[in-house]
Amino acid sequence: MRETDEPPLRVMWIAERLVEEANLDAPKGSPSFSRVCRKIIDGLTEIAAQQQAALKTGQFVAVNQEMFGAQAYSNDAKITYGFTMREAAEGYLAEPAKQNPKTQGLYRARAEVVLEALGENTLVRDVTRQACRAFAYETLLQYPARPSPSLKELPLEERLIEAQRLGLRPLSDSSRNLYIEIMAGMLSWAKNEGHRLDNPAEGLRLKKRSTRKRLPFSEAELQRIFNAPIYTGCRNDESGYAKPGSSIIRRQRFWAPLISLYSGLRINEICQLDVQDVLQKKGIWVIRLWADEEQGRTLKTPGSERLVPIHSKLIEIGFLDYCASLPSSGRLFPDLVGNPDGYGSGPLSKWFSHFLDKTGVKTDQNCFHSLRHTFRDALRNSETRIDVQRALGGWSDGSVSERYGTGHSVTVLRDGIERVAYEGLDLSHLSK
């Protein structure tokens, strides 16, 4: 205890109680408070020395340590007054910011792994820095990125051994950081609620290794994408999407890449669209993006709520005809199969990566989001005003001025998006 830079929690607890009872001018963190802690350590050390000497002579008598907080830290008191990591996890997950179904599912699944590592019945006050560090820098280093359902059923230690035996890919740095964030969040919540004096997981976040950023598609790559069988004729738009055939089926796999290329929409924004989100404003066809957590509609940022005029190229290809063929209400892509949380972006994103591989343009630096990068480059090259670019893409510069007024007129937005062009891309075979 004397060798530590910061007094142990028990000592700080005793010091706070003594300072309060004696009405001392020694606020926590002050030199005076540190001196109180040192005196308590000296007292505890003296008691320990006396007891050790008494043990050697066979005259040991338990010392009444109530004034040193022993009662509050006895095993019986822990059962009565202890606050467990499971309780801290439930309190943390009950925060309003985590009530979105997708967020709740994501965080809860990872919280369970944290609880396995630290022990769900472990008292919050007993969680050590060493345990948090071991989880962050040892356990997560071995934890598989995509454990199978059968693997998840194994105890944590066995899961790690089996994952290594199978050679499964470990978590990325960003995924490991999410687990660490959740662990630190639980302990921070417990600290704020008065169940411990510090957060032993604070500052353990990993520094991300340099990663390759997502690149836009070249026009040559775009031509290969939109000359693939799903756009020129395939067997079907499911397992036969890459095999030449006589069918061009205009569903989500056909439309989603085109919508992103000419509207800049994120994949999740596309997957959440309803038929009623395609409407006219002042005679101009637009796509309306909005959030409503009760309906399971989420956007990346508040600035992502916007109107995006429908590019004339999409109209030429038949997007409005497709919308007119659907019932007047319901999802724009009713056949889109989602994850258990209801989101279709995961399966669609995974399919698009396989699709890129089939077309021969897949690299480590492209994915569905590359279409949005391509759209933004086209906006930049069109010399569209930067404020109009931000309005169309849902990008924010964080300025106060963005909070005032009603935004750009739909005419200004339409003029901006019509400037988006890909001169070397021939889509004439898609026009109706």
C-alpha cells in the first residue's frame, strides 16, 4: 500500500468518511487528503505488524477495525451491499442513447463477453486495472471476429482455444475498441452512481493502426459493374445473379448501387426507404430521409435528415416506374431480407462485396460505400457550391449557421445533383 502512487480504494473510502466526520478541510485530490490517506496507511500497517507479531507468539486477538472500514468490506457486507458487474451492465445498457434496437443488440452481445471475462457476479469495487488490461490486450487479441453459434456456446477460455485451433480471423482494432468502450462504459456508469471511486478501464482504448481508406470507383470499374449479368441479363437476382441469362430483375440488388451512385445515399439509408419516401416537392421528385427510432428508422447524424432530388439518370433508367409498380405504402424494397435486428444493410453490403469480386474489381479499398465516395468526387468536380454538396450528402461542417433557417430550396438541390455526371460511363442499355 505504501508503494502505490494512488491510495487503494479502501483507504480512500476511509479517508472520505473521516474527513466528513471530522469536518476537515481536505477535499478529495488535495495534498491534505493525500496526507490523511498516508496516515491511514500507516495505521493499517501498524495494526498488521502487531497482528503478525501476535500470531508468532500464539496470542493473536482480532482487532476491531470498524473505524478502518473493515465492516463495509467484509464478505457478509459485500453480499448485502455489493453491486455486481451484471447490475452495472444493465444500468449502462438502460441509458437512453442505447435504446435503438440495433444499438441495443450490438452493445448487449458485446457486454456479455465483457461479463464473461470480468465475471458477472464480480463486485464492481473488486474489478482491478490488471483485469481490465488483460481483457483489452490479451483476451480481445485472441477473440474471433465472427464466432459461430456453436462456438459462442463454449465458455470463454475454451472459445479462445478453439478459435485459435480453427485459425479464425481475430477482431479488428476498431472492434476491439468497441468492446473496451463498453467495458469502460459499464465501470464509468458504476462510478457515476457511486459504486466505486475510479474507472479502472479508463484510457485503455487502442490506438488504431493505419488503415487503407475506402477509394471511389473509376469510370472503367463502374462500367464493369453495370455491365455485369444482373444489369444485362442473368439467370436470377439471387444465386444466379452472376450467371448470364435472359432476366433483368429490378429489385434491391439492381437499384441500390444506382441510387447510391446518383444520390450519394448510404446503404442503410437505402434499406430503410418506404414507398412514401419517394414524393414530389414543388413539382420535383425527391427522396426523403428522416429518422424515427420508434419505427426503427435511424440516420448516422442529425444532419443526415434531408431531401435528395432524384437524378434524371435514375428517372431515365426507370426508377419512378419501379416505385409506381409497388403498393402505395410499405417498404421500397419489400423483398430485402434483413438481419435479426431488422436491418437489411448487412446482407446487402455482404452481397455487394461478393458481386464486386465476381466482376473483377474488388480490392481491399472498395465496398458499397465507395459509391458514395464516387458521388462526392463527382459533386466536387461539378463545381457545385460546397454548402449544396453538404446538404445533398448529409455532411455537416459543425458550424452554428447550419442550425438556422429551413435549408436549401429543392430547386437549388435539384440543380446541384443534376451536375453529377460520369462522362465515361455508358448506361444506355439500362434505359427504358
